[in-house]
Amino acid sequence: MACLSAEQVNRHGDRIRAHSEQAGPSTSGVITVVNRELWVLYQHSPMYGAPTSPVGVLGIEETVEGVTTHVEWFAEQPSGIWPERLGKVDPQDLPFLLGIWQHDTVALAAPVPDVSVADDLTSAVRAQCTELLTAA
């Protein structure tokens, strides 16, 4: 199983807007990251009756210019609530909504406690995705 970026998924007609979206241009050419978070996205498992099946990794970076996001999926054609949920949400609202979704009993977003010290958000998300796949 491989991780697929939202960019790859979008080629299949998916409505995910969460790939490297950034609000506003940087005037200095350097973006100062105020906060970077990674979240593992889980969907409901009928076998266990709880959201225990990981479907992807979502990363968000908050900067003075706005919020940048990147998502990697574990399936070529992601299905379930997460692609639809992320497709309907403005990236600026994600920091607030992820706090709510970490308590969802159907589609859980679990924060990653130790975010990798990658140079950029995409690399951090891919590193977490790889870590999850090798641990499985």
C-alpha cells in the first residue's frame, strides 16, 4: 500500500481542496511557520465498532499569511467521510474543526504528538504516512 497525495487523487475527479492551499502571497519570499500539526485520519471499522482504520494523514501549517494544508491518502480512490468532509471545508477553518473531529466516534482525527522536523509540510506528511505504513 502506498500513500497518494491529494494532487494524485484529484486527477481521478476527487473534490479535495486540501492540497497545498495557501492564503495570500508572501511579501518577503520567506514564510514563517507559526504552527505545524499532523493528523492521522481514521474511519469507522465495522469489525471494531470504532474509528480504527487509518485512511490518510493531514498536515496543516499556520503562518501569518494563512493556513497551508496537505493530505496523503492510503488508497488511490479514497472513500468514506474524509474526502467529502475535507472537500467542503475552508482550510482556514481546519485548525478549529480538527479539535472537534478528534472526538468524533465515526471519523476520528488523531493528532500526531511528535511532528517530524521536515523542511516543508509535504515532506512532514509523507514521513508520517511512511511511518504508519511501516508500523502496520
